[in-house]
Amino acid sequence: MSNVLKSMLYLSPYKLKESILNLHTVTFSGASNETSIKKMCDLYDSHPYIEWGIQTPHYGGGLFPDSGWVKELTSTNLPLSAHMCSVRTLLEDSNPVEILSIEGWESFKRVQINTHGSPHYTAHETLELFNTELFKGKEIIFQLDDIPQNNYTFGLANSMGVNVSGLFDTSHGGGTLPDEWPKAETVLLGAKFGYSGGLGPDNIGFMLPQIAIAAGNSDIWVDMEGRIRHNGRLDFNKIQKVLDEVENSGYLKQ
């Protein structure tokens, strides 16, 4: 049994509150054509620390919304992150062809590079793309997924002045809890980090104290998707339960 699961058996939620957690954002990923944009706006109005993660490019069907839905979404003022799932041409060939097809690109303030546990060999020259006008004003999220090449890319991009942050997800997008949450201080002091993998309404109250210990003084966000779904669609009741747990925890940065 993993250390994380053991903690759920023996700890009550928030027992480790003496650890400080600078939690500034909760990202709910996977909104698509079936998701009510009005409900997304209503939730954000009452919980302004929410960010919505949108799978890109926009092919339509499944988890990928079509361009019409995204066009409506980007006409709002919702905080959005583009979760790019087709990145090999971007990271290895410095070819932004997939980005140029994204509806409302200017509305996405953060861009998450989903490597899904596959190594990507990215050269210094390729990463210069993230310092061009195309990415101006955007934060680039690299997955920190126990793949040495991908962790190296994160550090290299940071050294080049790219506005980077790192997402710890050792499940590679599989939605499973880690044996233990990675410690932020072992990667890059002072950087922004997110934590993902197996989080949801049934465990976020137990997990936040554990994440607080791992994160140290880093500003962080948490990201979730699989456990906030029902029959393949985002479930707003589950999302509301997550928000209630987060606000009751006392970890939310004011």
C-alpha cells in the first residue's frame, strides 16, 4: 500500500494543517461540447480561483471540444489553460502548426505540454519558440513525470527565461495517486508547481495536507479530471464537492 493511501486510512482531513500550503488555483480539466459554459461561468463567479483546462487541438468528439464550442468559451472571461496533447512536432521540430489551429488562442493564459510519460528530446533552439510573440504573456506548463528528458526540458526552458511552471503527474495522465507526492524543492527552488494524479472529491481533503508537506513554500495549484466525471462528462456536483473541501481545508491562498 502506498504512503499516500496509508495517510487516508489514519489521518482525518486537515490534521496536518500546521504545514503551510500556498494553493492559488484549482484546475478542472476536460470540459468539452457537453459541458455547460453557463455553469462554468457561474461556478467561477462564486469561486474565482478556478481555472478550466481545455484539451487541444480541437478535433471535436470525446474529450476534445470542437472549434465552435471553444469559440463560445473564449468569448467569456474565464481563466483557461490549453492542454496540448499533440506536442511532438512542437517540441522536437519547433513547428507550431497545431497551435495555429487553436480557436481563441489569445484567451489561453497558460499552455500545458502533455508529454504523457513519453520522452521528448528538445533542443535549446526549439525552446526558443516559447520566447516568441506566439507565446507572449503565456505561462508554459511542463509535465514533471519522472522522465529525465522531460525534466531536463523544464529546467532548460527556465534557464532560457521562458515563463515556466511544472506539473507533477507521475501517473502520466492516468489519474492514479502516487506512492508519495514529489517534493518541489528537489526540482527548482522558487518555481511554480502543480500537483495532479488521482485527485477528486473523495480524497482532496486528505491529500492537501500531504501535498503541503511536499510543496514546501512553493506556490502551487492542483489539477484533476477523471474523478470529477460521471458517465464520461464533467459532473458539476463532484466539482462543487471539491470546492467545498478546498475551502474548508484552510489551505487556499487569500
